[in-house]
Amino acid sequence: MSSQRVLVTYATALSFQASDTWKQFFTALRSQLPLRNIHWKSASRPNLRTIQELDISLVTLDSVRDEHTSQIPITLLEKPLLNIYVVSCEDVETYKTTVKKQLKDWQSSVTQRKNQEWLIIHVAHPDTKNVDRKFFNMKGSVLDKIRADFNVDKRDRCVQLAWSVGEQSPAVWAVPIGKIKDGLLSALDVAVSSREEEVRRSEGQRHMPGWNFCTYFVLKESLATSFEGVNLVDEALQQYIELEVAFMNVLRERNMSWFGSLINPVPKDDSSPLLSTSKKPYRDLILANTISVFDLRIYLLARQSALLNRMRQPIEICQKAMLFLSAFGKRLREVESALPEYFVESWIFSSALSVVDQCNIWATSWPEMEDTMLARCNAGKGELLELAKSQLDILGIKVGHLPSRLPFSMAAYTVAGAPSSPLPEKRSSSQRISKYEIMLAIGDSEAFYDLYCSISNRAIDLYVKAGRRKFALKLHGCLAALDNHRGRLSNALTIFSSLPAHYAPHMWTSLESFMLSRAIDTHAVLKKPHDREWIHILLAFLKTYVNETTLESLVPHDIDEYVARLVIALREAAENLDSDLSHPDHPAMSFRITDDAQCSGDEDLVDLEVLVQNHLPCDVDVDEINATLIGEDTSRLKFVAKGMKLVSGQNLLNLSCATSTHGTYVLEGTEIQISHLCFQWNHKNVAGSRTFCKRSGLVHVPRNPEAFDVQLCLPQKTALGTSSQIQLVVFPGRNDILTANIRLSAPAGIIFDFIKATLHPEGTCEVSSSTDCIDISDLPGGSNAMILLPHSDASRFRAIKINVSVSYKTAQHPDVTRTLRTTKTVTVALPIAVNVEDFFRGKVLFSRFTISTTTHQHVRLSSAKLLGPPDIQRGVKIRGCHPSHSIMTAIPDHPVNYIFCVESANGPVLDPLQLVILYRLLREEVEALVSETVQDILSQRPEGDEQGNELTKKVVEYLESDPSWIELYNATGELLIPSSLDVGEGLIETFTSVQKRLSQPNSPSSFGMWREMTIPVDVPRMNVVASAWIALEPAPVPEGHQQSPVYAGQPLSATLWITVSLHWSDPDNKQQQYRTRYDVEERTKDWLICGRKRGDFVVQDGTTFNVPLTLIALHHGELALPKVNVKPLPIMEDESMPTVLPSGDTHQSQGAATVLVLPRGGRSTFIFEMGADTA
């Protein structure tokens, strides 16, 4: 049908048709075919349709038979769509006498034809090739006559072609070809509209008596073939789709009286190519109303597939064929008893293979497909081949070549699910199938197996090319099952064992479980040992058992009994292993921590309650269960329970850990040990898994106040300039410690010197050290041991985190090794900073020490003393200027100053001094105050310690969160705690007493401990110490008169005096002379200075130097005198030696003195005009 072309008739005068010019003209016309890029806009369709290429058949008008009405709908292309008359006449008179009548007769003939258009082409023959456009005036008259005579409506059906023999230019034909396209589209539009109206009218009569679907089918198909003929393939396909929908509606309404039976099988029906439209006279069967549903459905599929081939849509072809074979195959099984034996299997098998072969043939004419489309095409063909393979499954079970079990019975389940046929069980057809491969496979099992493997491998190859790996793996499993059935057990075991690993990523749990069970069974048949490989296979099967709830239909055993036997065998196999075997995250068991850990009341032991869910249907004997908790900085606690039976379902277990560690932890991992087999679960970063702790994984391990503990802090006494130390305090609690091994680790660059660790003199235990740890022995309970541990410089750190690891044994349980894992943060940066400023005054040195905080913390200062060594040199006295309050507070914005006076009768102080500061953080003071107050109030109660710790913690937490109490406490010592603080019901009475006690004034000196800091202080030396002043010389006044005032602009006589001391210089240099320069400060806004404002002089110890000056005050007011700077000049000892600059200090002896300058008096006269005439 697709070879049908659009008919166009032509006619011309006999004389012109017999000439050579006509032959050349006709050849030139045919060279313009096929027509291209035709745009059709139908009124019944919203979109513009483009016909890329249209084949035209040019025939003479006489060759077309006369139109007559037919009862059988025919295609729209069986009749011409356009009639063309070619006129070759340039003489008007000839046109009038001859040509006009010929055109009239032709027009009368063609206009009587239905749904056809006509066109007159006037061919103009120029006299020369160099055509002058003036000749159109002569020829135009003929064309005008034609148009006047035949263009009876608005449409122009007359066109002129300026053509000469040998003319090859396409532009010459542009207008005539455009008119031909317009005529064809007009005729096609009218014809299609008319035929669509007939189809709608027939469809509307569907429920009327006498309506025939076959007639409707032929009418609708004529429209489809017409569209196909004009290369509107998608429109043609749409007609067949609508036909299929209409057929399904009729089938649903059971209006089948005009059909034949469902199927009338004839020889080779089961083996003929599915997509062939020539294997049967389908059209004749439709016209005769004898076509069966079977043949009609196949014909519809074949026609759609042929059109999809032209559209190059192989994917749609495969999908339609797959859907049709699956659906109609089920329908045929309803009447299977009336069909030849094995007909359905043979027909589906042959049809699926024929579709694949036909697609391969069609593909040779297609352009190369893109990778994505090629993959989808291969996937579609793979599905068809798998459908063919499933027919072999059904056939093999029927004839006994295959066992009736999975995976072969999978296809049989689908067959069994079909409705039973109403026909009798006895087969009524005596025909036989004709597919040779099927006939051979039925009688020969080896031929069957070869065919089965061949089809499966073809499907696998296509699936692999399509990237559908899991579909290919499924077929590999079928081949493994076939090997197992044929006795090729080694091959089957290899495949059964390898396939589950490929199924797992695709979540095909049921197939994975089936393959693993077959692998286990095959392993047993082969009597292979239960080695590690077998254990891995079994564990994988148990995993699928837990995750898949529908295994009963896949595993040919009593599943629970089967699993119980395997679990027993698993333990036996684990006992025979020569080393441990770990298996991660197996879902057979799941864990949940039910509550926070609990401390034991009589020993350092922590209990953890764990709910273990056994998802297996049987009990499991385990040797050990443990849970690992991880805390901050990767500290871990391991809770263990040994020797128990986990029943199927929930098991509430108590795990214990011999430790005194406390804090907040997260469940990191759990383990179950069955002989050498260790199940491991990682609970970190597995939210959503079955083994994840339901309480978000957080576990609080409480602190036991009676348990072993360790504290780290700075020593109470710190001396700068010596090696750094930390203080390690060991609290045994209620335990008598036999041995304890303590290990510390700090950030990179900090090294502990364990060898030099020293025990506090009051300690009662024994301490021994090695290069990496400290060992303590015989530490009685209730006491403590303080150890000073030197370490390398940590000045670049403000605070360091130290990991503490302790393993210890107690006298109460000497066979149990207990642990303490904790992290301590020690602030190594000192909370205060000290700056010093020195002032030289002759033989006296004043030193001001400024103590400021280095953090936001407030610091209490008890005292600061500047001390000399016991053997300090004679003549040195140190005095301090004591503040009015004995205890002071340094806050971030307000440092505290201490001033000391050092007198030295014999020159500079050669021995270093020490500044000793007693201090403590305000936070430590308040914590001590709260703790002592709480303990004092609870001292008479038996549960005082536990309640005291809890109450102290809550009060301190409040004080940390709200700093408003600090100002009042610093001023009065009163600590106000609001009554609204939540301390718990059991502590309300005690809290009220504590609150009242703290609200009273408390002296900071009456409680708490002070820290001591010793800072070495070197007394500075100064080569030259100068004292300078300017003395004004008042003017002489008579006796009994007051000193005259000083006025601005008045010259004042003055003397610059400089006294130099070498007292603080090196004793060996006291006799040395220094060349010194003085410089009077230029204060140009206040004073005008006259005289030697700068000069050099030589000084010795005790030298006094003076220079006369004149000062003039530039303005009135209280003016300070200019300052004088005295500095030693460099000493030039030798040209080869570098210069030496002596140190110097200048003191303004009258730096605070001022001069009162009065403004100079005077008189000014001003004249004002008053009472002048304003007229």
C-alpha cells in the first residue's frame, strides 16, 4: 500500500503532444518531481503539517477510467487529485479558433470529477535565448484571454511558464510548481474532509441495527492508506490507533456478530512472521466479514509496525509487539483446548523471534541511531527474546524437559492465573504445529536445551548492550538452574554463588534469596565442606530471609525449619574455622539502647541495658555480646555480656563495663561473637538502617562520686622562668588502689617528662615513672595523691586538651582491670599579665607594676610583694605603697597598679628581685564560697555529698549564665540567687538555706585558696640620670613691695639648671665622663625662648650645669614651663669599633609648676555719631 502514488493527469493538443518540444517539456516537468516541502493546513487539524516529499504519477487523462460509485471504500489516491492542461499557443486568433474549444471540452470533462482540481499551464516559447521582457506584451494577450475565459471564480487556475528547450533553471518552474502544490493540497483537503465526514457518520451509527465494523474498518483504513500515500505517516498511524480503540470498544460491548470466531487456525499460523501483511488475504477476509479476531489483531499490529518502520521507531514496534503477544497470548489460552497442541507457545515463540528479525532487517535501511535510542531498541528486542524463552519454560515443563519449580515455573504461574476455558478439556483440533525448532525441541531434550541456551544468550547479549544489567543477571540465573537440572552442578554452583552479589545493588531480594538457596542446596549435593565461602553464602541468604517476607513461594522448603537447620550448621562451621571471621552489618540482629547507663553502688562498674531483636525464626547461642560507645575525642567504652542464648524475638540484656568514666557518648558499634564468627554493626552514620539506635544513639554515663577519678590543673604555685608543670591529682574514691597506670597525651609539640614527675610530700602512695607513663601503687581509699608533672613549653597554646588513660586494679577485686578514659582541658595561659614602668629619682627607683587580666574573667588580687634574695647587697631597701584595701579586683577594662620604692645606697641593684602575686579567679572564689556553704549546711545529713554536688552544680550553672551578680558581689560580698531557680523538689529546703546564707556579706579573705605567681624582676641600670628645671629670676623690687606680676609679652630672665647623676650606672663607669646634649622644648604657642636652647656639655657624677635664658609669654593664662630633654651622645672609642650609645633618663624637677601670665592693660578710643539728621 505504501507504494501508491498521487495521480495527476495531463492533456494537451495532439499536434503539440506529437512534437519533440513536448517530449523535452515532459522530461523537464518530470525532473521537478517528487515535490518537496508541501505545507498542509487542514481546517480539521490545529497544526500545520509538512509533507517532506510527495511522489507524483503523471498519467494521461484518457488512461483514467470514468468515475463510478463503488460500494467498497477505496483510497483517496486511486483517483487523480489534479488535472493539468498544457497550452502552447502564442497567436490570439489561433487561440480563439482552436485552442479555446479544446480547453472548454477538457474543462467540462474534469470539473465533473469529484474532489479533483484542474490547472492550465501556458508554455511561452521565446524566439531567442536572450529574452527581452517586451515580448510578454505580445504573449500576454493569449494568457489574458485564457484567464478571462476560465478563471470563473476568485482562484487563479492559469499560470504561464516561460520555458525554452534546454532550459534548466529551477526558478523558471517555481511558479508552475507552486500552482501544482496548491491544486494538490486543495483537492486533498476536500477529499480528506469528505472521507472523514463519512467515517464520523458511520461511527455515529455504531449502535444502530445493521452497522458493520468491517465496513467501518475498510472506510477508516482508506483514510489511513491515503495519508500514507502522501507521506503523512503519523496521520496514517493515528487512524490505525483509532481503529484499534474502536475494536476494543466493540469487543467490550461483545457486539461480535459480524466477526468470525476468535481464531481459525490454519497451517503455519504458529510459525508465520507476525508483521507480514501478505501471508493472508486480510482485506478480502475483512470485506467478506469472515476475518477472525486473531487475524484482525495481527493485521492491525502489522500495519502499525510498517508505519512505525517508516517513522524509524523501532522501540515502539517492540513495545507494541510485546504488549500484543502477552495480552493476546492470555486470550488464546482461554480456548487452548480448541487449538493444536502447543500452538500458543509455538505462536508466541515464533512471533517474538520474527519481530526481532524483522526489526533487524528494517534497521539496515535506517541511519545510525544514537546511543540512547540504540540501547532502548536493544532492550525491547531483549524483552521479546525473553518472552520467547518463557514459552520454552512452559513447553519444557509440559513435556518434562524442565522441572516444575522456580525459576522455570515463573512463566507457568502466569498461565495458571488465566481464566479457565469453557471448552471441554479434550483437545478438539487434530492439527499440529508447524514450527520446526519447537517440534524438534519437544521430541529431543538436548535440542531443547540447546535452543533454550541459544535464546537466553541472545537475550543476555541484547540486555548487556542495552545496559540492563539486572535483566541479564536474571537470565544467567535461569541458565544456572538449567545447569543444575542437567547435572552440571559445578557450573551451577559457580553461577548461583556469583549472581547474588549482582542482584543486591538492584534490590532484587527475592531473586537474590532464591539463587542463594539454590547455591546452598547445590553445595550440599556436591558434599563440599562448610568453609568460609559456604559461610558467606549462608550469611547472605539469612540477610535476604530477614529483608524479604515472601520467600515461602520461592524456596522449596519449610522456610523456618530450613533456616533453623542452617543456623545450627553455621555454628558448627564457625567452630571449625582456624581464625576469626568478621561480617559487618548483618540484619539478622538489631540493637536498641533502652535507657542511660547506670552506675553500680559498690564498685567502679557501669551497666547498660540493651534490647537485642533476633529476626531469625530460631534461637541462637552466642559466646559474647558487646557494645562500644564513643565519646568526645574518640574515647571509647566497651560493654560486654558473655555466654547466652538469644531467643527468636526480643531479648533484654544487661551489659557491663568496668570503668569510672562518665560523660555523654554515642553508640558506635556492636558485636556478637559465635565461636570464630564475629557479627559487627556500625551504628554511626547509618540513620534509617534496622540496627540504628532508636534514641538517636546518645547515651549518658553518669558520674559516680565514689569512683576513681583524676583531675588536671596548674599548680598552686607558678614560677615564671622555670620549667612548665601541671598538677595531676588522683582521687581513689572508695577504692583501695593496688596499682594504677596513668598515661597522658597532649597536642603535637607538647611532651611530658614522666621521669621527673614528683609526688607531693604529704602523699601516702608510691610513685614510679617510666618514659611514657606513671605507675601508682598502694593508694588507700578516701585519700588523694598530687603529682607535679613537668612538660615542654606550651606558651603558644591558651589551653590544651589532654587525653587521660588509666588502667587500675582495686584491693576489693584484684582480678578485674578497670579503666578510666577521659579528656581534660587545662588552661596553661596565665589569667593575668604584668607590665612594669621604672622612674629614676636620684638614688631612688620607683617601679610601677600594672596587673591586668588576659581574659574576660575577673581576677582577685590578695597581695603583691617585691622581694629580694636573702643575701641581697647591703644598702638596698624595698618598700611598697600598700593600697587601702587588702584585696583588689582586676577586671578587663580596669587593671590594678602596685608601686614599689627601691633605695640603693651603693649604686645599682645587682641581684634580681622577685614579684610575688597572690591571686585567684573570681569564678574559683565564688565556686568555693557556694561549695563550702552547701557542704556546711548539709554536713549533718547522710546523703549530703550527693545532694551537695547536685545543688552546687545548679547554682554555679546559674551564675555562669547570668553575670548581673558580679557588681554587687564585688562591692559588698553578697551573692543573690533568685528563688525561681529550679533545683528539683528534693533540694528546695536546702536551697532556701543556702540562698539565705549567700545573701549575707562574705569576706573574700575568709575562704578559698590563693594561687601564687612568682615573676623574676631585674632592676634596670641607667648610665646618665639627669634632673632638669628652669628657674625664673624675678625683677628686683623695693623692700616691702610685693613681687610684680608677669604680663604677656614681658621678657623674663631665667636659668636652665641640669644636675646629672651616674648612681645607677655600672660601678666601673662612675668616673667616666659623658658628652651630653640638652634640648629645650619648642612651645611656639606658649613661649618665645631666647638664648642657648640646645647645647652639649661634659658631665660626671654629681655635675651641675646652668645656662641663662629669656622667656616671653605669648598669651595670658596659667602656662607650664618648657620641658628639657637631656640625652647622652654616642661614645667614639675607636674608629674600628662601633659606636656605643649610653642610656639616659631625664626628670623634670618642676614638671608640675606653672606661671600665671596676666594680659597687658591698655586704652582704646571709639567715636560714635549720635543724633545726626536723617532727612
